[in-house]
Amino acid sequence: MKKLLILSVFLLTACGGSSDGSSKSTYSSCKITDSSALLAGDRSNDLSQCWNAAGNGYESQGDALQWCRSTVNTYISNTYVLGHSVQFAVESTYCPK
């Protein structure tokens, strides 16, 4: 009976995480998914942007989107003289390395 309980706890714990170590129940990263930049190089640069959330990520999608929006706006304003529109998303996995 003890072995069954230990196995159950292990399996339940394993279900809570992703293969990259992030939690499936939190939003762990923010990335640009589309860019309206005129130059192909700028679009490519935008689409390569991804940021990992601090700590264990955000449990609330609203909080994650607010953090992501702020992070993307900072990136755009620090990178371009004239901004352009981008779309972004939050995910439950970390950014690819």
C-alpha cells in the first residue's frame, strides 16, 4: 500500500511540470508572435524575442498578459525610433534556448 501511495504522489507531481522544468499551471514566458515591421530583418528580430517570467511565473493569465504587454512595449520603444505593431502571447513553457 505504501508503494502505491508513493507512486501516486510521484505521478501527480510529474503531471504538474513541463519537460523544460516550468509549471503547466502557470504562465512562464512571453513571446512576440507576429510583427508588422516594414523590413524583413526587423520582423525576424521581433519574432525571435522571448522573455521568461521571474520566479515561478504567473498563475493569472491577466497578470501574465499585463507583464508581457509591458515587456513588449519596453522592447519596441528601446529598439525602434518609430514603433510598429506586434502581437504577443504568454505560454506555460519557458523560452527555447
